[in-house]
Amino acid sequence: MSKSSFRVRKIVTLAILAALGSALMWVEIPFIPPFKFDISDTAVIIAMVLYGPIGGIAVALNKSLVHIVIISAGDFGVGEMIAFV
């Protein structure tokens, strides 16, 4: 596989994982009453395992930005920024 083919495959895989993470943000599993388990971080973990910390950070950033644009109304994305950190 050529270097440019690997680069395209990496970008496409990271984009798919970011989209999957954004979609999984809608699913919240109740945990202890005031807390909810967010399964969207599994996409970030998969990206980190496959492509290292830079890939995981890219997926987490894209996932958080999409959630801020679509969901956040009045909190200016504070929860998403905390989840990103």
C-alpha cells in the first residue's frame, strides 16, 4: 500500500470514528442516579489504539465540536469542553 493511500485511509477512518462518536453522544446509559454513562468515548479509544494520541485527540475534538454546534443551547459548550479535556 502506498503512503498516500495509507494517509487517505487514515483520514477516512478518523472521520468515520468521529461521526460514530457524535452519533453515540445521543445514547446515554443511566448509571448512579445523578450520573450517565457516555458510550461515545469508545470511538475515541478505538482511534487512540489505531492511530495514537493525535488520532484520538482529533476524533474527540471533532465529536465535541459537532455536539456543541448541534446540541448546546445556553451553556456555551462548557460540558463538552470539560469532556474533551
